[in-house]
Amino acid sequence: MNLFNIRKSSDEGQGFVEFSLVLPILLLLVFGVIEMGRLLFIFVAVTTSSREAARYGAAVGLAPSGDPYYADCGGIRDAATNLGNLVGINDGNILIGYDTGANSMAATPAPYATCPVGGSGPDVELGDRIVVRVNAQYSPLVPLVPVPPFPINSVTSRTILEAIPVGTSIALPTSTPSNTPTLPQMYVADILIVPVKQGNRWFARATITVREAVTANPVSGVNVTGIFSGDQTDLVSGTTNGAGQIVVESSKNANNAGWNFFQICVVNMSSGSHWWNSALDVETCDSIAPTPTITPTFTPSLTPSVTPTPSITPSPTITPTATNTPTITPSPTGTLPTPTNTATVTPEPTPVCVYNVGAINIFDDDAFWNVTNNSGFTVQVASILINWPDTLTQDLEFIFLDGTEIWSGNESTPPVSINSGWSGPDSDRDFNNGQTRTFQFAFSDKISSGLFSVDVTFDNGCVVSQTRP
């Protein structure tokens, strides 16, 4: 007997027995992996199908069929089957419904409607939801895997964006309170800053005006905070009056120090009746700087005094009378006239108009002009003629001399002649000999480019003029 052949046959039989024992376990593992993959694939396909169908139905506008997307039932189902046909999803596996957002679709397609309703789609309102339910059945390919068949369902809801009228207030179906501010808006309508001299020290005074956005009415009771900068740095605050205005002042410069630059900016406004919309501010900051003085040379015109020569009446004539006496004594007759002198004519002296004037400088809504009195006498401003580019918003409101108000009003049509209605005592308009003073013309809005001219007449008849082309 061949022992080698006997041993070989025994090994082959043993391998076959071992393979037979391992094969069921191996097949179970292989098919188990396959079935788990199929299960995951079906789950993803069902979930994606319902999601895409709901996204299609919630789109804005009209579908290719001419109906709104939420009413295009065929398009909604096609969106689902295009992704789920590999797992057997068809129209019978798709349920389309609508709800108000309070409940999701459970056993029934929708709380109040299904697609389509009335043959042309449902009547939905803004905020309603489209609910798409897709289901599929999972069954193992081979019965070796100990997993029973079971359904896989996916429900997706999306809010429908119907037509939204632009500019129309719509009450959205939501219980969340709105945080939109309901108070009327206010804004900074005007800032006017002027230099003021008190004794030998200078400081800045600013008037801030606050108005309501819609009506442009002044807003009172507003807490305004601002910052002065330049020559002095100060944090100032106050409350607007009935005219919607607040007047704040900076600290004073050193004694005899003069001034170089003042600026104020509004940094905060608060009120219980309005809210500050800074984007509407006409201006948030205003500044002022001295205007350089240009000193032209003037040659005064001198008028000579004429003294006429006195007129003298001619000498009298003496007539002698003849007598018969030996001695002839002539008796002069006649009257000697008294010489008459003609009075000397002294003409009225012509005023000496020697003034130095600077250029007109414009900063936003203010115009500045320096005038120096070199006439040798103290003079006073008697009238002012001012002309500016005519617009609908530029009104002349104030005239200052060295920061002191000498006139206030509301003139909207140039040219304007001012010879009465002055503010304060007349002495505020005096120019001492050798004194330089600064006129400030304050307007309600930014001064436009164009011809700007000023003519000032003093009480001695002299006139000084300047023009900015």
C-alpha cells in the first residue's frame, strides 16, 4: 500500500470539511456588508428625494408649467423620483401636503390641503409650509441575513415664499416680537460755531439744532454730548430747548493768547421720545479758523480850502466950493464909504475813508471778512448790503462782529440790505481807530459757489466793499 497517497487523500478531505464549516460564516459576512450598504443607500436616497422635492416646491416664482412652484405637483414629484428611481421610488411613494407651520405632516398628507387642490394648486399664504413625504421598502436580497423587511420614510418641510409686495407692511405669521425701533427718528440739522472774546480771552460758542426726520420739527428734551477740539479740548453736554437747540461753550484761552482754531463734534444724542439716526445728520462737526487779512494800500484824496480875496469900494470924490473971500477954503463934501470885506467860505471837510479789507473766506455755512479802520476816528456800522448765490436752502440767519451777534433774522432772497433791527447796543458795531474786526455771516445751509459780495456803510458816509467771485 502506498502510504503517501493515503496521507494526501486525508488532507484533501480535511480541507473540504473545514471550508464547508467556514463558508456559511463567510457568506454571512459578505452578504451582511452588502445589505448594510443597500440599507444605507436606500435611506440616503429617500431622504434626499424628499429634501429636493420640498426645495423645488418652496422656490419663488413660476415653474415651467406656468404655475407657482408650490402648485406644480408634477414638478415636485419629478424632483423626488429623479433621485429615488434607483431604489424604486415612484409617484405612489410620494405624498405632498401643506400646513401652517404649527404641525408637521404625520399619518395624513397635510393638516389642511394636498397637492393639487381644486386642480390648479392650493391657496396658500405667506409663511405656510410645503411638506413632502417619501417612503420606500427595504427587503434583504437573500434570506441569509437575519434582518426583516421594514419601511424607510423621510418627511421634509420648507416655508413657502409667496409674492412679497416691496414697500408694503406685511404682518408675518410669527410669534416672535419685532426688534425694529418704533420711535421717530431725529438728526443733527445744524451746527453753528463762533469765536467769542471776553475781556482778553477767547473761547468758542456752538449752537446745535436737532430736528425730527419726517416732519423737520425741532425736538426738545434731547441729551446732546459733544467734544470741543483745537485751541481747547472739552467734553460738553446739555439738553435741547423748545426750539430744538442747545448752546455749549468751550473753556477760555490764556490771557491775550488770541485764537487759532476751534472745532466741535456731536458724539451722542439720546431721548426717550426719539432715536438718533446719525446717517441723516446734515453735519456732525463744525469748525472755525481766523481769516487772513490782506492789507491793500490806499492813498487818501485831499481837498484844498479856497479863501477868496476881499473886495474894497473905490476912494470917495472931494468937490471944492468957490467963495468971494480972499481966502478960499475948500470944504470937502461927501461921505467916505466904509470898506466891506466878503466873508471867507470854509467848505465841509470830506471824510477820510482809509480802511483795510481782507478777502471773504467761506467755511461750509459761514462767511468771514476782516475790516480794519485806519480813518483816524471811531466809526459805526450804519448799513450792510450782502449778496450771495440764490438757492432754496440758503437763508441768512445771523451776522456777528468778533463773535458778538449784531443782527438776526431769516432772509432768503438776495441781495439783502440791513439798516435796522440791530441786535444788542449800538456800541457793538463800533470800529475804533486802528481796530480790526471780523464779520461773520451765518447761513442755514452750506454756501454754494458763485458771486458773494458785501458792502458796509459807516456812519461817516464811507463804504467798504469786497467780492468773492
